[in-house]
Amino acid sequence: MMVSSIAHTSSAACLEGFPEDPAIEKHIEQQDIVAGLYSFQEILDFGRALFVAKFNECDGRGRPAATGIDAKRVSAGPAFIRTSGPDANSCAGCHNEPTVGGSGDVVANVFVLAQALDPVTLSVDPSVSNERNTLGLFGAGAIEMLAREMTAELQDQADGLSDGTHTLRSKGVEFEIVIKDGALVAAEGIDTDLVVRPFHQAGVVVSLREFTVNAMNHHHGMQAEERFDLNPSAGFDPDFDEDGHRRELTVGDITAVTLFQAALGVPQQIVPQDIRQRFSTHRGEQLFNIIGCARCHIPEMVLSDRRFVEPNPLNPPGTWSDSNLSYSFDMTREGPGPYLEANPAGGAVVRAYTDLKRHNLCDPENTPGAIRYFCNEQLDQGRPSQGERPGREYFLTRKLWDVGSSAPYGHRGHITTITEAILRHGGEGRQSRDNFVRLPAHYQRSVVDFLKTLRVPEHGGLVHGEVAESTQGESSRFFAVD
């Protein structure tokens, strides 16, 4: 894929004499990023500007002749429509809790797969789309790099295996696979290509860049040149959506906004100063492990390489993946922070409380009547079936490292408390859920107290990290922060 090396200013296609300017007046080029013409901070600042920009007609906002999945539209679509998109002015319109880059309220829910419909739908019925709550992006760079390393390890282990059932292991996570006639025909909790896809609640997107290119088109009608302008073999052209704009987002633009998301600070455990609350938190952390929650919500994984490298070589066609023009930064010391904890071997510790694997939380006991929580979707969205269980029942293990800052909960955001979220677990989470129910009430409160300390960093409190004296005189890994 050829990339233009000429920096450009937005060609505002507003009517002559129309006194308006684009939200983003300047664009940057990938070659200039790689050549070092911009500092890392300048790249992040520009990426943030793209993330918060309220795109307008002069930027090329909207996709009058195209759907949200890169197909030509036959019927006319509205400029904005919540159910099918475009449905937002800016990325930060949905990712804003507790600050830019975070999660979103129910009012910002997205209707996944409806962007493909032509004509657009006015319905929010689950037979037409999967309604999803907005997830936070803090620590997302570390999550993507974990997925890349896990993918490489799993694919290496599977290479050359004989027919039969095998168990692969990566970062403490087990995946059972089945090989028949030399081909991998089934895999537990992952696609049969063994690519760990850590984004979207269904686990169907491989990278922040793919997520960004998709979202810019779906939610804003802002089309990335790497998918449209530079991709004629796929049937695209520089003004595929016929809005009068070309190069709406350059390869460099997408790199900048991807790096901004990848560099967002890592969530931390922020423990209260009050001695009683600290003790309850410490006890809750122990109970979290004892009752089995940590089997899927793995407290920590270790990265072999502490760098975030953009682009991801696993990116699908239409999403830039040329490693000859890559850019990297150290997630243990660069960016706004907080950072990952470095380890002596050159890697880093990621305390995300996930296994990046799909699980089924559905069983007859947790799906009574009309109200369903973790078993509420009718469309598979590319998730493969697991034996007799349909793909729509499988979701990635939720990252809990920001759970204290990311209410509401559940795929649709219709669970209002952490306790409810635990109680709604069934299927593969049934045993841990039942263990929680059997705890005395004050022990249940400790588990919840612990989970509430996992947050996007704010001021005050104690952060999980170093040694201080605990209420029982034990060694406890907490230290004070301003």
C-alpha cells in the first residue's frame, strides 16, 4: 500500500462564501511521524485533538452514499441516526467517563451491525442489532500487545500438531483446540486462526487501529484513506461515500489517534486511606481469588516486550499494517501515565483482570423471563459456535482494572451495581457466583470494596504497588500517592 508523503490541509468543501472551517484544519503524514518530524507528545496532542474533534461537513463528516461497513448505499440515509449511524459528533461523545478516553453512560450505547443495513433501521429490537455499552480505553495499548504476544505463542504451539484434541497455553490461559485431517476445526474461546482479538465485547477486532478505522466510518462518516483512497483493489475510490471529500483521515491521522488511545494511562488499584476500608479491601482481594473469580479475571499477565508498536501486523485488509513505517513507545515510561510496571527481564506487568478469552455466562437459571443480562443478544457478530452453543452467547472476559470507574455494567449497561453484575453470572461463571452468594454479607461487601478500588486514577488514596504496613501487620503491596 502506497502512502502519500505530502502533508495537507483540509480541502473544505463547504459552499463558497460559507463562513465555516473544518474541525481539523491540518493533517499529518505517516512518513513525517516515522522520520521524527513530530515529538511523541506532539503526536499524542494531535491524536487527542482528533479524538475530541466534533467533525463537521467541512471535514467530510457523513457518508451519504455508503453504509457503515464500506458498501455503497442504494437508499438515501439521514445525516444522523442513533440506530444505524452516523450517530456521534466525536469519539469523546461516547468515551468520556470519568474523563476523555473512558467509558460511557447508557445514553451513548451503540447498535452494532445495524450500520450495515440499507435502508437504515429505526428499530432497536435485538433481532436487528446488538446493543452495547461503551467500554473504557485506558490501558488499551497494553491489552493489544498482550493479544499479539498470546497470538504468536498459541500459533507456534499449534504448528505441526497431530490430529486430536490439544490444550494450548499462553500467559496462564488455556485454550482447547481440535485438529482433524491436519486442519484446526474447533477452538475454545477463540477463533480457529488462533488470533486473540481483544476489542469489542464480542472479541472480534484485532487492534486499536482496526477499531478506530471502523468507528470513524460507522459513527462519524469519516473515512480513512488506508481503507478507501488507497484501496482500489477492493472496489473503493477516494470519494467512496460521495460527500465531496478525499483523504478525510490520512494514514498519519489514524496513527496519531491510535497512539493517543494506546498511551492512555493504565488503571490502578487506588485504596482508601481509612484503615477499616483498607482492611476490607485487602480481605476482598484474597476472597476474589478464593471463590474462583481470578480463574477468568486473571489478576496479572506479563508482557515480554514493554513497547507498543504501531501498526499491528495482524491488521486485516483495509487497515494499514506496513511494518516498514512503524512507530513505537515504551509503555513503562512514555505517555501521560500511569505506566505499566517494568520487570527486570525487559517486559512489563499488566494487571488487567482478564484472560482475553471468550466465555459463556448463560444458563437456564440466569435467563428467566424477559429480562436477560449476559445472555441478551440474538446476532453472532462473527463469534463461532462452541459445539451446540451459539456464538452470540460468548463474550470476552471483562477487564476489571477500571471497574470502579466504569459503571454501568453488562453488555448493554443495564446493570447498575457490581453486586448485580456478579449475581447475573451463570454458565462458566456459575460456580464463582454461587461461591460469592454463600459468603457472609460482610465478606461479600469486602469483595465489592476491593473491586471498587480498581479505577482510572484520580487524586488521593493508595495505589497497589509497594510495601507498607497493613492492618494485620502483614506485608501488603500498597503505597501512598498525592
